[in-house]
Amino acid sequence: QVQLVESGGGLVQAGGSLRLSCAASRSIIDFNVMGWYRQAPGKQRELVATITSGDSTNYADSVKGRFTISRDNAHNTVYLQMNSLKPEDTAVYYCKAVFITHISYWGQGTQVTVSS
């Protein structure tokens, strides 16, 4: 079993920044892909950003140029640096880890609220 614990969410004004962390209970080198997803009230969960074991990254168009995903293998943690936040970024942000076998795990989520 894998545990993923997100932290770093909170309330911020538009234009501000937050850094989310996702701490894994095992080495993240074992995962093929790790990513951040978000779900706003009344909407489906959507991909925000992913990073592979080879450090290839992928971003949703809505966050390109504002968000950066990174990983710290030594601390088994994946980060999401979010800059120039907008009210439409308000959502619960979830961390996901995927093995090469496609077995995946989710964290419990962290709330991000951006006020206008």
C-alpha cells in the first residue's frame, strides 16, 4: 500500500503563489508517473501536471507558464509551484502516483482557494 500526503494548500489572493507538496510513503523512483490533478465544485477532476521517472513534464494548457511540477527523489516528494494564481484555480488538488503496471494511488487532497 502506498500513502500520498498532500500539503501546502490554503487561501491566497489572485496573483499570489502557493507551493503544494506530495509526500510518498515509499521511494518515488518506483513510480512511472506522478501528477497533480484538481477538482472544482460541480466539475470533473482534471489533470494539472505530470512528471515521469525520467523528469519529462506535461501541463494542462490552463496552467502552462504559471505552474511548475518538480520532484525530490531524496525526500520522496513531488511539488507543484503555483504562481500568478487566478480565482479559477480554486479547487481541491490531488496527488497521484502510477506504477508502470498502471496501478495508481491518490492522496486525500488539499484545498486551494484563490480570492479575487
